[in-house]
Amino acid sequence: MHFDTKAVHAGVKPDPSTGAIMTPIFQTSTYVQKSPGDHKGFEYSRTQNPTKYALQESIAALENADHGLVFGSGLAAIDAVLKLFKPGDEVISGNDLYGGTYRLFTKVFEGLGIKFHFIDLDNISNIENFINDNTKLIWLETPTNPMMSIIDIKGAAAIAKAHDVLLAVDNTFATPYLQTPLDLGADIVMHSVTKYLGGHSDVVMGALAIKDSELAKKLAFIQNASGAVSGPFDCFLVLRGIKTLHLRMERHCANGKRVAEYLNNHPKINKVYWPGFENHPNHAVAKEQMKDFGGMVSFTLLEDDQEASFRIMESLKLFALAESLGGVESLANHPASMTHAGIPRDQRYKVGLLDSLIRLSVGVENAENLIADLEQAIG
Ligand code: PLP
């Protein structure tokens, strides 16, 4: 089935009791049993909930997975993956990733005895330098947040398989509309559903998509045992959001291209980070593994001046100054002081995350209006 059709229909069936075309919000914590253990497959909503099940089926279908799991946030989904491991195990991770993921790895799981290697994955053969008998997981984002680096998923999967190591891909920036990592050999796909899948800046949620049934069983056990599940109303909102994912992504990509090209020609801008440029270091990989280049664009100023970037951000009228991304409305974020404040400055500078870097989540408004807003703010 084509992606657009899956986006509209997967997981959602007419309600058998009424014919309601949308899955009802089963806002219930528990389910009545006839006799102890004699029930309709539903006992307690941390474990089973029909609205959650519909969403999990929808996300699994979009990612070409067999199993989907949704969590109270993206970080809760990552937390569940890391709980597969024990002290002494090692994780190889990209060195440009969401600040909250870095914080979870270094401030929580490092303390529990898991060792992390944050490495440059522009060239995936670098993984071989860090892999050893204790390595259990390769974790990557692509495109990365906020530097828009592209990592070769197929190549990373081949290395992971050769060493019997799991590969997890945070697919938040691309969404399954642009790339499906499981088809390229990844074992786990993770989403901050808060972003494009929800799409309307009204939900915080995470998800995992998995093909392997044994691995899915372990993660579902952790989901239920740790309890970071998402509520039925939030699941309903995301089911609704997903129905237009393909339409929104088309516009995000078109607007992202217009904004990236505009910024690239602006005399006050130093560097624009967007994988659609032919001189992007991994443009060829992006073209190979993605359908288009997405709606995220980062840029730095001619002089690395944080005050100047603050002035631009304060002057924007249409782009809202806010954390998060992937909603229909355009947002501007200052990673160094906002989303990535938890990453030490020297670490940030190693990957080019300068104090003047601004990250834009280009929404689905009219591109002319967005460019006019940038024009008046940058001057
Ligand atoms: N991964 C990426 C790429 C993100 O951008 C974020 C949040 O910004 C997360 C994970 C964490 O997701 P959440 O905020 O839903 O916990």
C-alpha cells in the first residue's frame, strides 16, 4: 500500500459498536471482567488501550515495522531502549544529537554503568574504531539535530550486523515519509512523536517501531514495567495528525528548500546547514536514503555573535521563538541556549554548533511570507 493511503487508514478501523470512522478515545483506566481473568483482552490501560493500539499499529505500518510502541515522550522511548542493557555494555552514538538524548545518556545511563562513545559518523567506517565485544548498540540521528548531518543508515546497519550489535535510528527529523530505516537494516526506529508525527504542537509523545518480535517483546515489557505510556486522548490527537503527514511533509520540504536557498544567498549569513545542497558533505547519501530533504534548516552568522542571533530571533514576527519543531507553524530556536544547552560548549564547537547558530523548523505557511519575515529580521 502507498504511504499516503497508509497515513490515512493504517490502524484506524470503524468502531464495531457504532461505525464511528475515527477510533474513539477510550478514556478509561480499567475494564470490567466477568470473572477474574475472564475479560475481552483488556485489563488495565497502562498495558492495553484500544486508542493506543490503533496508534501503535499506524506508526508500525508507516515505518514498515511489525510492532509499534508509544511512550509518554521521545525521551521515554529512548530510555526504554537503553534499559535493554546492563553495566559494562557499550553504546556508540553520533556526536551531534538532541541535547536531551545526550543528557539522558551521560547523566543517567553513564551513572548506571553503560559506556558511551560519541563519535563522528559522517564517515561510518569510524564505527569500526570503537566497536568491541562489549558494544551492544549503535545510536544515530539522521538528519542530526541541529547540524543536519546525514549518516549512511545502510552502511551503519551492515557494520552493526557484522558485529551482532543493534542499530537504532532516531527518525524524528525525517519521518517515515522521507526515510524508513528498518528497510535499510536498522533494528529499532525511534520518534519524538511530539514533532512531525503529531504535527500540531499539541502533544508530547515518543514511539519505537521494530520488526523483530523478540526484541519488540522485550521493549513492550519495559514499556509496561516502567510505565511511561501515553494517554488515550494524546493517542487520538496523533492518529488525527498522521492522516495528513504526507501532505504536511510535502509542504515542509518545499518551504525548507525555499528558506535554505534564500539564506544561502544572504550576505549576512555564514553557513547554511541543509542536506539538499549539492555541496553538503553527505548529499549523495541523503539523495539515496531520503525521498526529499525535510523542513529543518540551521545557519550561522558571518561573525559568531550570540547577541546578533538573539536580535534576529527577537525580531521575527511569523517564526515563533520556541523549542520543539515539526509543527505546522514555523519556529526558530537557539540550540546553544535552548535545546542543546546541556552539551558542554567545547563539545558543541567540535561539531560546528556555534553560539550564533539558529535552527529553523520551517512550517507549512506561505513561503513568501516566511522569507519576508526572515528578510525584515536579518536586515
Ligand atoms: N530526538 C530528537 C531528534 C528530538 O529533537 C527530541 C526533542 O526535541 C527528542 C528526541 C526528545 O523527544 P521528546 O521531547 O518528545 O521527549
